[in-house]
Amino acid sequence: MAQDAGTKKELEAWLERHAKELGLPGVPERLKRSAEKYPVYTLNYIKWRDSVIMTEGTLSRKQKLLIALGAVTPTLSEEAMATYARLAIVAGATREEVIEAMYVATIFTGGPGLVALGNVIDMLENSGREL
């Protein structure tokens, strides 16, 4: 897939904004490597995701992010769960709303989901990010 300097610059700017918005010291390595290897695919995904989830509509951005958090919880990807929990908090969700959204989703995961949920709560609290 063709790429140009504008694509790379736009992607780098988004990655930096994303890390800052999440309160992270830098762009997560896995995301950085993927973006470097496949910048066009990564940027296209980001634009699509942001146009659906990160915008106000009939549902608020906060509501959309809580739905996304509930959707990602059954994957048991603790990094994805933490990312959407942080994004929901940035969008105005309370600690209780974030935790409740994850608990609702664990109905579909059982015990493994409860373990992942507990790990995510610990991860967020230990990162200094209010949860």
C-alpha cells in the first residue's frame, strides 16, 4: 500500500495525541511497531474508529466508549480494556460507570473476565490514573 510523508506525519501526530490523552509516557511499543510497519492501514483504522466512537452523535462520546469497553472486555485483552477504560474516563465517565460496564460484560466471560477486570483495575490504579 502506498504511503507518503503526509500519512506518516498525520499518523505520528495521532499516536502522540493518543498517548497523551491516555496519560501514558509514550506510545505503546506494540502500537508503534505496527504503525511503522503498516502506516496506511493503521491510519485508515484510526480514522474509521474515531469517526464512529470518538464523536458525539445521538449517543455521547462517553456512552460510545462505555459500549466499546463492554465490547472489548470479553476479548480478555487487558491492554485493550485499560485503553477503553482510560478513554471513557477522559470522556467523562466515572470510576463506577467504567467498572460497571466491565462487570456487565463479564457476564459473557465468567471467571476469566473477572480476573481480567481485577487486573485492569489494578493496572489503572497503579499507573496513577484515577479510576
